[in-house]
Amino acid sequence: MYNRINNEGKLISDRNDYSRNEQVTKTLKNKYGLTYGTDKSKTNTRKLRNAERAKYEIHNAVKDALKVVENWQKFKNELAKRGVRLELVYKDKERTKVQGIRFSKDGYSFKGTQISRGYSFGKLNARFEGTENLLSARASSAQQYEQGCCKNEQEPSISESSQDPWDGISSIGLFTPSNAQTYEPFPEDESAKKKKRKRRKGFSL
């Protein structure tokens, strides 16, 4: 019990209580060589009672479960093994929009943020979705890699399957289809050759 009314009958402001408490805490810490707690999992739950004990046990169970699961269903099953019940809180009666999450143990129920700020539905859902996306990305990349290897084994190399890039180029520098037919000139008759010879002799000097 404490009184916030001063001797003049006026209310004593609690505006700076937080800063004053922080200063007192630091003073006691330095005076007695104390340290700040950094991890709830190191708390001795045997010395705790009732709701406070259940709260710390839920925290430890959630922390351990998150190390070995990657989706909601496995997360729920892993918590059940540790005596913790997982419940989703919905915004509507149709149970289509999730509003939050609750953890229950030994008759005590807590919102996710009451256990830890990192155990809200939004943060846990983002964690699981990120894990699933990562696993699916790894699986798809592995599948693509395997398909690429099989494709390379089945397809012949370029040097074996493709034709000479210079094929189809005619003697006058024009490109013609590679399957175009070519014709050889017929040999000239002997009579035609004799006529040419006679003409040449007649014009020669």
C-alpha cells in the first residue's frame, strides 16, 4: 500500500515513475554487482507458482518447438507434446480471418505477445511462410538442376548435331537453303568445240 496524496491533499504525479525506477534499478545493480536478465529460458521455473510458472514454461516450450518445426501443424503438434495448447483467435464468426494466437497450459491462457513479442501470430506466420518459401525455392532449384543435367545428357553436342555454318553459301556470295538442289553443267558436244576453234582461227592475226 502506498499513498499518492501529499500533505497538501494534492495528487502526486506518477509522470516520471519510469525514469526514477530505471535510475534506482541501475543504482542497485551497480552497488550489488547484479546483471540484467537476457534469456527467460534460464529462469528457474520451480521457484515460480501458478500463472507465472505456466507462462515461463510456455515460453520455453515455444522456443524449443520453433527449433524443429517449419509449419503451423508441426508447431501445434510439437507444443502438444510439451503440454501446451495452441489456439487461433478469429475476428469473425465464420473463422476466416485470424486476429491473434493464444497458448494454454495448466488452466492458464496467454496471448502470444504476453509470452514474448516475437510470439505474435503475425511474426510466427511470417516465420513459417518464409521457411516454406525457402524450402520450396530450394526444391524447385534442385529440380531445375536435375532437369538441366538430364537435358544435357540427352541432347547431342553442337558439333555433332549442327551443320557446318558455311554450308549453303554459294560461290557468288549469296545464301541459299541448305537443302537446295544443285546442277552440274552438261558436257559440250565435240561438234560445238570444233566450231569454236574454227571461229578463233578465223579472227586470229
